[in-house]
Amino acid sequence: MSIGTTSQPTYRSLLDVRGLPRLVGAALLGRIAGQMASVALVLFALERFHSPAIAGITVFASAFPGVAMSPLAGAILDRSGRIKLIMLDYSIAALAMALIVVLGATGVLSAGLLIGVAVLSSFTNPLSSAGTRTLFPMLVPRYLWDRANAIDSSGYVVAAVVGAPLAGVIAGLVGRPAALAATAAVYAAAALSLVRMSPLPLPSRPPSGRHVVREAWEGLAYVARNPSLRGLAVSLSVSNLGSGLLIVALPVLVLDHLHQNAAVVGLLWALSAVSGGVAALVAGQRGSQGRERRLVLIGLLAVGVALGALAALPDLAGVAVAMLVYGAAGGLIDIGMFSMRQRRTDPAWFGRAFAISMSLNWMGSPIGSAVAGPLIGAGLGISLVAGAGFAFAAAAAAALMIPALAGAALTLGVVGEAPRPG
């Protein structure tokens, strides 16, 4: 690391961390593409198959298999070059988006084929998401972690501000297949941005001699025995059931109930993202040491309020306010969650613990999207109220399961102790 621990902690200090600016740039492109994909896939499926259920299942298929693969992906990240694996995932995602466009243009794309391509593209998802996230605490000095986490969270903001509206505008003005093609191009740019990147100053890990599957299993055991990671997994996976519902419900609300166009869907996601970015930057500036659990709890409660408000507010202005609250809540959750995971995980387990923890936390989102169709069929308001209920239940789970402080039982190397790697 090129920054001494005596440096005054500022956001500008992050520019001096070797390799970090380029890594952040590549991650930003990948996240923009991811935001574009989440909007473009839903809009494409709704137009082609006229079915919220198929749209929801497609979102599920594009995400959940990656969750199942996360233990193996984490073990691979801990023993392999992370940059090449990140590039691999971006490349596969680009090919998948392009393949959907080609199959649609040739008239052979069925719902089953769309879902199948989405499944194949999702297997490598943890390589880029967890790969990038594990590099942050390895490259950045500990005293800059909160600011690095705020930049990391704000990267999702910029991605949503650019990606979601861009996909919506392209879908509305040029066509929904064009939005998928543009998504493929941005994924390709993310992969190319890491070509010939200089080796990063990462700590070396001696060969363990263990099979990768055994290391993956040990990673699962570590997360299961770590009270903080276990509590985050339960609470955030439940909360993300509501977030997954919203991915499908928001376009239905905007297009069918408010009679707006696809661009408005993207703009509402962008509004939410801006709010989240501001909240994350403020929380990161103040620091999260000792406040991580409180930030997560406040954020989860605010998510419940926002989703409940969406069910009760019938006009566009009310929906916009609710999305502002939803975004700010996400920013608080991000800072609390990122910092807690970094401080309460042994660095030797970063690859596996982060990949598994991130996937478990997010697991509810694709499940929520998959069940969104039947719930929306029963009533859009019912689905949004259900989402609010999930968020409030998640807050209760977090309060009960996540330790307030990283005390003696949470000391690095002791928490959730499994056989040490190597």
C-alpha cells in the first residue's frame, strides 16, 4: 500500500492507492451494465411475452444460479488472480446479452431459451461482484475503509443514475433489443478496461493443498459460524425479497397504473440511486466504527416505510418521494454492511467469506422477482405491502441476530473459526 497510516483520511487519499482508481473504473462500467441489464431484461420480456411472471423468472434466472455457485467462486478467488476472473465474468455477461439479441432477431427466442441464457450467464456473477469487493480491504489502508466503502456504494449510485435511465431511454426510443445490445457493449468495455493492468500489491497466500470444493465448504462453515455474517445473511436476504419484488413491480406500476413510458422507470431508479449515494457519502464521512449495526437497522426500517408508501401513493410525485426514501435507506445499509463485514472477517477468508456472504445477502432478490408475477397478479398493492412486511421482518431479525459490537468473541481469526487456509 502506498499510503501511510499517518495520512489525513480524505476521499482524495484514495487516488493514491495503487491500482484502486482503475479497479473502481472497471467496476463502475460493470455495474452500469448490470443496472442496464436489470431494466432491459424486464422491459424486453414484458414486451415480447406480455407476462410479468416470465419477466420475474428471467430476473431470477439471471441471478440465483450465481448465488448457488458463490462458495466455489469464493474458493477460486482466494487461490487465483482476481483481475482475470473479473474480466471473465464481464466477458460472459456481454456474450449472453448479445446472444439474446441475436436469438430474438432471428425469431427463435422462446421464453425457455431466454431463461436458459440468463441461467448460463449468472454462474460467473460472483467472480466480478465478490472479486472487486474483496480487493478493496486488501488494497486500501484500514483507516480509509469507510471512505472506500462510500465510494464503492456510490459506484452503484452512478451506475443506477446512468445505467437504468440509459436502458429505459434506449428501450423507449430505439427498441428494447437495442437496450440489451447496449448492455452487452458496456459489459465488453468493462472487461477491456482491465486488459494489461499492472499486478496489484496483494498479500500472497501459500498453497493450501486442499481441493477447491473442500475450501468452498470450509468457507460456508466460516460464514455459518460467524455471528455477524450469519445475521446479515438472514436479515438482508429477507429484506431483499422486497427489493426483488420491486424490480418487477415498479415497471408494472409505472407502465400500467401511471401510464408513463419506459424512460420514467429508469429515471425513478436513478432518483433512488442519487439519494442512496448522498446517504452513503455522508455516512462514510462520519465513519461507521461501532455504528454498523445501527445503520443497517435504520436502513431496513426505512425500506419498509418506502415500500409501504409505494402501495399507498397513487401518483408519480408520491412514487418519486418513496423511491428517494428507498434509495437513502440502501445507502445506510451499504455502509453499515460493508464495514461490518470487513471488520468482522479474518482477511485470510476474504474471498470465500465475501462471495458467500454477498450471495446469501442478495439471495432474496431473485426469489422476490420470481414470485413477483403471481403476487402482482393478485394485486400490485398486495405485492408492495408484502415487500414492506419483508423489510420490517428483516429489521427484527437483524436486531436479534447481529451482535452490537465486535467484542472478544468477534476477534479476527476467532469468529466462526473453521480450519485456517493453508
